[in-house]
Amino acid sequence: MNSEKFMNSRIYRFLDYIFRLVLLNFLIFITALSFYLFLPEKTPNWLKDTLSYGQMGLLFFPSLVAVFDVIKQYEENKSTSILRPFFQSLKKHYKSSLLMGIGMLIIAILLSNSINVFLQQFQNGLINVIGFFLTVSVILVLLFSLVHLPLVLVNFSGLRLIDYGKLSVIWAFRDFGLTLMMLVIVVFVLITDIVFPYFLAFFGISLPIYLLVKLSLKSYAKYSEKHKGV
């Protein structure tokens, strides 16, 4: 078989992309979960848990953002590599993605506490009923925004953290049908990851990221270059 013809074929490009997604999935595990996966069994549980949660807290969300950026670059024909762009993106977006991740975690904890308080007081007045439904509404808005947050981080640079949050909300409702489709993909893949751990190991994180980037690429491309550096 002609090797050049094969390398230009659809099946080769498909297999090449599969390899890239598997490699990116492994990079997330190695970067953000290596202590949990590779620490010796003799390691005391308290130390293993401390190191694992610390590494996950510091690197998991920034690693996700880096994978979004790598796939975006590949889709835009700006890069054909994996390793170097991944670590360059991790470095570039680390501070903003870490701080946004911490902010979202704090908000999630506060909202969870609010839900518990309003549920316990649900029968004690209309104000608690209103508070409960308002909190649920805020949670839904955050969920819709969260699927766009990594995309906003990689498409718009040099913004304040509050502006990243605002843009995520705006993009979530700018094309609500797209947002719902993206959220369905994330939920479906999360369920698949739980049911099939091997899928999680090879594609469970990188595949949904690829689908989210692919679905939203044209939508973001119209504005990211125009507002680059704003």
C-alpha cells in the first residue's frame, strides 16, 4: 500500500485523532492524578490522600483547560503536536484557570449550604420557598456557564477573572440550544465514565472536550480574534 496515500486517507486521520485523544486523556491523569495513581501502596493513607487532593486541586481544572486549548489549536490548524502545546497551555492559562476553579468551588459550597438551609426551613414560611427556588435557579445558571468557562478562558486572553465569569454566563444563554447540547454530552459521558471505567481511562475526559470544542468552534471564532487582547 502507498504509505503517502494511506497517511492522507480518512481512516488514518481518524486513527491519528483517536491516538491524540487517548494521549491527552493520559496527560490529564498523569498531570493531575499521578500521586493517586502511582504512589506506592505502603504510603500512609493520610499522606496519599493529602498529596492526591492537593495535586488534583492545583492541577485538574488547569489541565482540562490545557486540553481544550490543544484541541482548539489542532482544529484551527495552528498545531499538530500534543506534548509541547499541552504544557505551554498549562503554563499560559494556569493562574486564571486555577483561580476560576477555586472561585467556582467556593460558590458551589455556598450554594450547597444554602440549599440545605432552605430545605430544612421549607415549611417555615414563603421566604424559604422563594430562597430555595432562587438558589436552584442560580445553580442552573452556573451549570450552564460552567460548560463554557474553559472555552472562554482559551478563546479570550488578558481579561479579569470577573470578566471571564460574565462571558461564560453570556455565552451560556447566547445560544441556549448549543449550551443544552453541550450539557447533555457532559452528563452522558459522566454516566458512561461511571459505568465503564475503561472508557474513562482512555477517552472519558478528552472525548467530551473534543465534542465541546467541535460544537462551539465557529461560535467562538467569530469573536475571539476580534476581541483578542481586550
